[in-house]
Amino acid sequence: MSVAGGLEWVVCLGCSRWAWKRLTYIGAYDSESWPPATAAELEPAPRAVRAVLAVYAPDGDVADPRFRIDPAGVVKRVAYDEIPDGRCPTYLIYADRQYREVVLAVRGLNLFRETDYQVLLDNHLGQQMFDGGFVHHGLLDAAKWLLNREADTLRQLLAELGPDSKLVFSGHSLGSGIASLMTVIAVNHREQFGGIARSQIRCYAIAPARCMSLNLAVKYADVINSIILQDDFLPRTPTPLEYIFGSIFCLPCFLVLVCMRDTFVPEKRKLNDPRRLYAPGRIYHIVERKFCRCGRYPPQVRTAIPVDGRFEHIVLSCSTTADHAIVWIERELQKAVDLLKDSDPTRPPLQQAMSRKLSLEQEHKHALERAVTLNIPHAVASTGEESSEATGSGRESHRGVAPGDGSRSSGRAKWDELAASLFARNESGGLVLKNDLEAES
């Protein structure tokens, strides 16, 4: 055999091995080493998903039993024609008095609405710095606009429900990015919401878009939860959102090309890229299918705060786009929660519940430390101040940063200045948009 023939065989074998590994890779492999989630920590998630599902209700008919929310709790449902200049997708504010939660839910991309594409295409990839990291510019603008508009309503509802009430942001797909960035702003401006404690703010990003750099994704993992169903393509695709949805009609071909490209990018290079965006926060992965087996199995939910290997592998399967549907996510998530409750019908002892809470806090601390160890750009070192913030003091402490991250050029947010740029007060003392206040005067 000639040398050229031998090289051809080597190339063919290498390509065959790559194709076999990629085509047989399933979403369950991403979380196979993660511990299972518990019913207590997952119980609020289906309610947040149903609130987003209600935003999709045709003609605003949230009384439909499919949505399983109390129509009397819907404080506001804003349609597209009520949102000027296409600043964000439609949304809903829901006051759940039974569980004492104020929910702001944002829908995902509407393929037939040009205004949603305006938010999507306003990316400025690698140009928008926020809180020491990079974020999607259009999603951040939508988050700021939405909080400006609804801050008064949220604060009043929290006051009505009492001091122990929770502020919940939720969103699906494109809306998950807006909800995640609203959470970051709200956590750092808790005084604008009645001094609510950090531990009383939660975000549920459903089928999340990659909207923030890795240091921010890990830093806010104690308040932001990403819910991903098996093989969903969006949390795994580092390609800018506008390219993904711009190729929606040839998405399978596009995903194959992205998969091939990312195969040859070293893991260290990905981690050291400060402009690379990731799915936000702690990840809850719903697994319901197994390799070479047909049908769906009883869903399991695994959870972790991954730093390296954070959903970097695109899954080439027939369920890649189907797993992005919020209807399937709500159904499988509720089924998983019910199974967890049935497996442990008795309430866990207080000591066991406290141990689980401490283990989650410890896991967050270890994730922050690992991000610093891996030299993630602008990574935040754990200083133990997150627990002290949960006391509800309403003050934002300056957490430690990795060496070399304290310079002015790091883009670290000055929260007092940001608050002044976001919020203004009218004569009655309420929060309003600065542009609106100037127009009135």
C-alpha cells in the first residue's frame, strides 16, 4: 500500500470515528455525573413555566384549564400593540397569593413579529459589558426597559403579599435571556423593590438562550435556574442568536456545521474567551430518553453549576428542536416533580432540608472558586458575602474579583450610576422611565 493510500485510510477512519461519536451523542451525557434534584427545590419551577405558557394564550384567554393558573391573579397581560417600538416580547404579571409569589413572565420569539427580531438582532456581540462580563445587548436593553416600566407594579404587589413574598422572573427561549438579565439588575437594586432579600428573588430560564458570559452565569447561579429538556439545541449553541433563528428553515444543516466547527475548538480556548455567551445560572436537566431505546422514560432531573463543559456539545437528533417546545417542558417537568414527591411521600426532616440548602450554597461557592482556578476572564472569587446578602439588608456588597479584574477597563458595573440611569421619580415618588419624565415636563 502506498503512503497516499495509508493516509487516506487514516483520514477515513478519523472521520468515521468523529461521525460515530457525534451521531451517537445524546443529551443525557451532558449531565450523567450530576446529582439528582429534589422535589423541594423543583416544586416552584412548574408554576413559573405555566405563567410563561399563559403568555402564549390566544386572545389572552388565561382562564383555559390548560394553563392551570388562577385568572384572578393575572394583574397585567401586555400585548404587542401596547409595547412601543418593539422594545420586548409580550409579557404577563401574575400574583400567586397562595404561594406568595409575584411573577413576571416573558414569552419567547414570535416568528411572525418583526419587533421580536429587532430585539434579537441588536446583539453587538462582544461589545456590551455589564457587571464585569459580557451580555447580549438587545436582551439587556429589553430587560432595562421592562423593569423601568413595571418596577412600581412589582414593588406594590410585593408589599401587598407581605415581607416574605418572592419575586420571580421567568421566560422561555428569547424571553429567558430577558428574564435572566432582569434578575441580575433586580438583585443589585433590591432597594427599588422594597429592600427584598437576595434569597427571595428567583429566575426560571426555560429552554434558555445563551445571554451572558461564563463568569456571570456562575456568579448568579444562586438565583438563576435554567431548565433544559434533554436535547434542546438553544442552550448548546454558542452561535449568536440572530444566526440561529435566521436559519430556522434550514436549522438541521446549520447545527451540523456548528457542531463540526466547535469540535475543533479546544476547551481551554472556549473558557478563555470572555465574549463567549452561556446559558445562565444553575442548570436543571430533564432526562427522559436513553441511547438506542425508543420512547420516553419517566423523566429524571439532574442539577449542577457546571463551569467547564457547560452544555458545549450540540446533539444531532430528531428531538433537538422538539425539546425546545415549552408545552413539552411543562409536561415533563411536572411529571418529574410528581415522581420525586411520590418517591418520598413524607416531608423531609428539618435537619435534612437544612443540609440540602447548605450543600447548594457550598456547590455555588465551589463553582465560583473553580471559575477562578480555570482563569475564566473576570471570574468572581467567593467571599462568603452571598449568604450575608440574604438577610434583606438591601445593600449590594462589592464581591472579590480575580487578580487583574479590578481595573476600570474591566467594565464592572457602578450600580449607583446604573440605577440613576435606569430609574427616575415623578412628583408622587413613583418610579418612571426617564424619557417619559422628560416628555411630561
